[in-house]
Amino acid sequence: MEFSTTTLLVLVILFLSTFIRSALGFGDALIAMPLLAIVVGLQVATPLTAMGATTIAIIILIKAWKKVDIKAAWRLVLTTWIGIPIGIFFLKAAPELIVKSLLGIIITGFGLYNLIVPDLPRLLNENWAYLTGLIAGILGGAYNTNGPPVVIYGMLRRWDSEKFRATLQGYFLPTGAAILISHGIAGMWTPQVVRLYLYSIPVIIGAVLIGGKVNQLIPQGKFDKIIYGFLVVIGVLLIIRG
């Protein structure tokens, strides 16, 4: 595979999605997947996005692992792993259109409410992480949408921007690695996917570094508003994709 216009478009998409993930802590897959699917097809976009996401998490955690809320992360990961096979089991039971649309409406409503009336009670009990992880696992196993519940949990816990970003990576790394391995077992690591991933590594590293600087520059009050605004965007996209 030569370094073509298609490769350049892939790298631009991965830079943008990685920058968003590094700056805010999440959102890369929702940006990368639909755009990459248009450029290289779903069979390439899916494993390539997973490879990129795992790489992002590793790079961020190398520097920010001390900021990870370990107690919350392992609770979320544990019950997400439990929820994933449940989600896969119910994949055919609940129509994707209805589930994604409902999830989109809930996320959009949550984001809009907090932008208008930013006084939602703080979540003090850490054990809510178990339920959050289970819901995330079910949604992830069924529809690859495990991120939003964990993001909402972090906001309710009032994590500051650095802790929010780091803890999400502590969650996404083990859960994303499981997805990545499943792709490999399914034979989705094709030569094209591997080549595109190797080309993208420098781009991903650069985007993570730039996004990390932006994350540190965002004041906590504005960071919250940006997250809630981005949740609204994600909710709307889920409704449209649903």
C-alpha cells in the first residue's frame, strides 16, 4: 500500500479524533469510526480505531498514571467485563435504532440540563461505579457505546480535568484491549490495517501531546461546560446514527 490520498485522509481523521480524546479524555471513536468507515470501509475502520484508542490510552497513562482514580477504575472495568457478554447476548433482543436513539436522548438531555442548570448533586458513594460499569459493559457489548455512562459518572464525581482524563484512560485501556484482542482473533488485523496503524503512530503521539497541553490549559469551570457540550454533540450523533 502506497502513501496515497486515502492514507493522508486516514491520518488527518486519526489526528483530529486523537486530539479530542487527549484533550477531553474521550470521544475519539465516535469521531473516527464514521469518517474512517467512509474512507476505508468498516472492516478496516473498526480494528484501526481500536488500535489507535489503545495506543492513546497507553501514551497518556505513561505520564498521567498517578492521576488515575484506581478504586473507581477497577470497579468500572470489573463490571464492564461482566456487562459485555450480557450486551452481546441481548444484541438481537433490543432494536439498535431504539436503544441508540434513547441513549442519545438521555445523554443530550443530561448535557443540556447541566449547561443550563449546573447544580446536579455530587455523587459521593464510589460503589455507583459498579452499576455504571455494568451499564457501560452492556452498551459496549451490544453497540460499542460504553464511554458515555463512564463520562457521566466522572462528571458526577466532580473529577478535575487531569484526573478525569487519566482515569478514563485507566478504564479504556483494559476494556479496549479486550476488544482489540477479539478483533485479532476474528482475523481483522489485515495487512492494510497494520500498515495504516504503523503510519499513524507518529500522528497519534503528536496529537496526544498537543491535546494534553490543551487539557492542562482548560480551567475547571470551562472544562465542565466543554464536556457537557460535547456530550450534547455525542447524544445528537447517536440519535442520527440510530
